[in-house]
Amino acid sequence: MNNIFNNTQIAFALKSDTELDRAYFLFKLINSQPLVRIGTAVTNFAIKANLPVESLIRATVFDHFCGGVNETDCLTVVDKMYTKGVSSVLDYSVEGKEEEDQFDAALKMTLKTIEFAKERKAIPFAVFKPTGFGRIDLYEKVGTKASLTPEEQTEWNKVVARFEEVCSEAHKKDVALLIDAEDSWMQDAADDLVTEMMRKYNKEKVIVFNTLQMYRWDRLDYLKKLHEKAKNEGFFIGMKLVRGAYMENENQRAIERGYPTPICASKEASDDNYDAAVEYMVEHLDTMAIFAGTHNELSTYKLMELMKSKGISSNDNRIWFGQLYGMSDNISYNLAAAGYNVAKYLPFGPVKDVMPYLIRRAEENTSVAGQTSRELAMIKAERNRRKEK
């Protein structure tokens, strides 16, 4: 297949020279692990000390990786991307909350994004994180089948009710709903809950999507077992496939607690696992839908080849490609130009509340070999192309 991802003119058509320069500056910083560590520490300190740094953060890293401070704020970016055929997934990226009122606020915001998606073709999915609706420690306790206190049972019932309300609303409004994956120690409870939602709301087609982090060596087997259950019980499977974003936490916790790491032994093993899951789902596309969340060019080409070999049209609504806003524009915009379904995750939320997400993005770019170097090479190539015009 021809290499379409080197076309920087298409990739950065929406970026002004100033925005391109800012992106180059940001990825230069992210390319240095010491700078990321120092920048993270300084930013956290400045925010906790209520120093006036929000405007600086907003004008740099926030505006590059986020759509805005609220859902309405995002619409300018949504509309702009859609002129190039790239859709948006509004992602309320407020992390690490622990209080019931904060969970209720996340529920309210998710319902609002479902309404946005219903009204706008440019927003084909809604999304939420399980820990947006409940405490991570509670998910862990439920997942290990530990006994809950009466208070914890009441708390868990509220988590289940939030899932139910969101999935029911998505089903009613015919909006596909992505549910993110998180740390492995809370994922069993989340998986069981999402499976129940699929069983209930994916009877005619896929509405509810779970997420598989394929850097976990057990996820392909999980997918196959879920497929057997779906066949027996008569429901469709929706899966967002990603490699994963919590590797350092996972490995560190496994060492500290003395259990085998859930992460694949090598990057190659993760890649193989990811591609095997994609292939399995394409083989069973009659009862499945795929959201291929990847910044990996090779995996993207492999899925494109699979679709071509099986006569699946590029815009078949059962297959979507997804990347994060502010990253891998060379993949997103060139895929869209070639007629494929593409959606960018568009994070939003108050600047202070979104900082944990932004820090994770910076750390992920630093730890994934070649990711930042590729971004820099693409931006540099486009800057040179514009100078030579």
C-alpha cells in the first residue's frame, strides 16, 4: 500500500505558521525526559500555590492538546476539523476526582455530550471514563469480589446507576458510546459493568463500546471469551482497541506487590497483540464494531489492507480510526482525505482540572519510542515545505 502518511501538506492544512511553530516548540520540550519531569513538578507546584500560570498553560500545551474549557468552547475546533473530514469525540478529561458531587457532575457532562453528538454529524461518539463515575478503590474492591460495607454497596449502586443512565440515553438517542479502560486493578469491575450494558443496549447494533488495552497480554483471550458470550446471548460487541497509557504505573505496582506484570514482555509483543485483536474483530465484523485507537502507522496500514482484502469499504461505519487531538495529524488527516472514518479525541475541561491528563500525555510521548521524534520530523518537513513555496 502506498505511504500516504508522509503528506504533511494534508496533515497540517489547518495549522497556521504560528500554530506549527508552537507545536514544534512543545514537542521539542516533550522530547526531553528531564524537561518533562521538571516541567511537571513546576506546573503542579504553581497550580497548587495558585500562581497565575493558567493563561500561559492555556496558550501553550492546553490549546495544543485540548479543545477548550467547556463543551461549547470546543465547537470551533470541531467544525474546523470536520471541514477536512475528521470527526470529534468530546472527552471531558477531568481525572482523579473522589467525591459524589464530582461524579454527578461528570455524569451530567457526559449526558450533555451525548446531546451534542445527537445534534452534530461531526461528533459521532460520546465517551466517559469509569473513574469519572466512581472511586478507583471501589472498582478494585468490587472486581476482587471483596465484601462491601453497606455504605460501599450504596456507593456502588450509584456507580451502576450512572452507567445505566448514560448507556440508556445513548441508546435512546442512537449515539455510539465509548467507555475508556484504565488501570488493570480496577478494570475487572468496569469490564463486567460494560458487558452488562452491551448485553442490554447492543441487541440490534453496537451502541456501547468497551476499551481493550492491548499492551496487556490477557486481552485477546478476554475478547474471544466475550465473543462466545455475545454469540450465546445475542448481543453485538463494540471495542476501542488501544495499546495502553498506564504502563509505568502497571509495572511499578506489579513489582511493589510481587505479582506478574499484566503488560506484554516487549513492545513487539504489544504490537502483535494489537494487530491480532484487530484481525480477529475484522473476521467477525458481522457482530462487532471497531474503534482502532492508534498512533502506529504500521498497525493503521495493516487494518487498511485487511479492509481492502475483504472488500470492506473505507467508510464502513463499523470501523473507525482514532487519534488524540494534537498528535498524529499525519495519520488522521491523510486517512480522512483517503475516505476512511476518522475521529479525534478532543479533551476539554477547566485548565486546572485537565492538568493530570496533559501531564500523562507528555509522559506518554516521552516514554513511547519514536513518537515525539516522528511528530518533530513531520512538523519540520512541513515548515520547510512552506518556506520553499
